[in-house]
Amino acid sequence: MNLESLNPANYVQELEEKCLKLKNIFSNYETPELEVFSSEVTHYRMRTEFRVWHEGEDLYYYMFDKEKNENIRTEQFLPASFIINEMMARLMTELRPNHVLRHKLFQVDFLSTLSGEILVSLLYHRQLDGDWITQAHLLKERLSEKFKVNLIGRARKQQIIIDQNFVLEKILVAGKILTYKQIENSFTQPNGKVAIKMLEWAIEVTKNSQGDLLELYCGNGNFSIALAPNFRNVLATELAKPSVEAAQFNILGNNISNLQIIRMSAEDFSDAMEGKREYTRLKGIDLKSYEFKTIFVDPPRAGIDPNTLNLVQKYERILYISCNPTTLIENLAVLSKTHKIIRFALFDQFPYTDHMECGVLLEKFIK
């Protein structure tokens, strides 16, 4: 990242350029008007990580500037949430004089919420012992005077959790408070306020839906929980165990009664739907009882594999959120043979960068 490029005065122009770029990427497809959801110009990132530099008695965060090809001392970070910036300063003040906590510390990760919680992970090139645990508890006690905070210590094959390894995010989405358990080192949307806009857009484009929803790559249930009221039933899949556990927690916490999560990959679920294999994780689940008319996918940057893409293509409506327009376009080469784009959106999750998060709603051609 070029830290000098983070200029709020340039944000509107940079967003316009990003919109133009996305439209050019989709120029071979007939699309409706692009819906654009902008970001806050500062303090928009809910999670960040910093390397730590030791210089005599001094200790400080740094980031690597790709343009300058050098490390930049980072006392404050404009994109990070207010609470992260506050914690950065307070934490470093605590760490500098504390030999036990600073010894061979090489990285600090922050995970914060819009509702005021923060999780701090301290990463070390050494094994953590009883002295570290004692000092970490004391550190949390001091930090808790101002912050709703938890700490984690990490080293090779070692994780020490000081109370809990997650934060609880509470957000207002389409007039309803939703609560999400977000676990350290599990995927969460980095831009909290844009994430809300994404949820509200997905709710709006699927309102008055008929039948059931199938979701692949559901993570901690972020979208499936928000979308559940729009459908009779929702069945969602996710492979990562921590994300599945968080999703189950979030289902209960939000009193969602029509959503079921299965721990399996999108590829394996596609095979199961095709009848190619039987899976013990699907025992007790009557797939034939579902009337899936809509499928929702939010795949990794690599996009959707060919087998799963064939499954996706069978449904009347496809809601596709993509963090990589290039692979989305590759997938559309197949999907556009049977479906047309009826909604098209850009969510500026990553201001001042080339990264684009976009969404499309596709409907099957009427024969």
C-alpha cells in the first residue's frame, strides 16, 4: 500500500474512476445502471495488522510501502477504525516498558466492531510462558478501564486466549438489529459500514422471493441470517469449522428458525446435489424437501469451480457477490448463457485501492 495515496480529498474522483473501470470490465454484457455504494473516507477498516519494529528501547508499528519499497513507521492509520487508532497508541505505551510482553513480539492484529468491541492478537517468535500469561492478564485489566477488549497471544503451535477469541458485532440492518460473532483469523468484511450496505442491498433485491434459498460459502452466516426472512427456508454451506461454529451461534443469537448450516465445501455439496456421492454430514437432511429457486454465492477470489458453476446455473435466480470482478466475468461466460443481469452494484470496501467488491443479481431467461 502507498500510504501517501490515502488522501480523502481524492476519494470521490478515485471512486468515479473505479466505477468506470468496472463498467469497462462488464462492457461485453448488457447490464442495468450501476448502483454505487461509497465508503467513509477515513476510519472505515474494522480489522488491520501491523508489523512491530524493535530499535533499542523504542518499539513501534510499521507498514510496508510498496511504492517506496520501504518500511514506514505507523503511529496512527487513517483507514483503521477510531477504536483501533485509540488502541494502537495505548497498547504501544503499555508494551514499550514491559520486557515480558514485548520480547520477540513481531506483529499485532486488531479486530474491532462498529458497536465498540476490540480484539488484540500479539504474535511472537518465541514460546509464551506463565510470566507472559500473568502480564497479559494485567495488561487486559489496564486496557479494560477504557476499552471492551480481549487479548490473544500467538506463537508457533501455540495460542493463549485471555478470556475469548471473538468480538460481537451489533449492527442496524434494514431497521433490525443483527448480532454477529466474529472470530479471530476467520473472514469478516473489513469495511463495517459498507458491509451493512451490502446486506441491505441483498435484502432489497431478494424481497418478495418465492421458495427457498441455497447459499454457498456462507462464512459466519453474515448474509444468510440477514436474508432468512425473505425466504421460506435457507440451507447454507461452509467448510471452515470456526466459521460454522460462529454461524450456529449467530443463528441462535438472532432467533432465526428457518436456517440450517452444513459444514462442507461447495464442491462436495455440488456432488451431493448431483447424486455423485453420499455424505454423512447430509444424513438427516432431506434435500428434496427444499424448493430452491434462488442461490447466493460469495466465493473466494478464485471464483466458482466448474462443477459448482453448473449447479449454480440451474437456479432461477443467482445472487453473486464477488471480491474479484475478473473471476466473476469468467464465471459469467457460463452463467450468461442461461441468465441475464438485472441488478448490478459496486460496494467500495477498499477505498484508495484497485480492489472492487461487486454484486449482480441474475435471472434465468424465460423460454
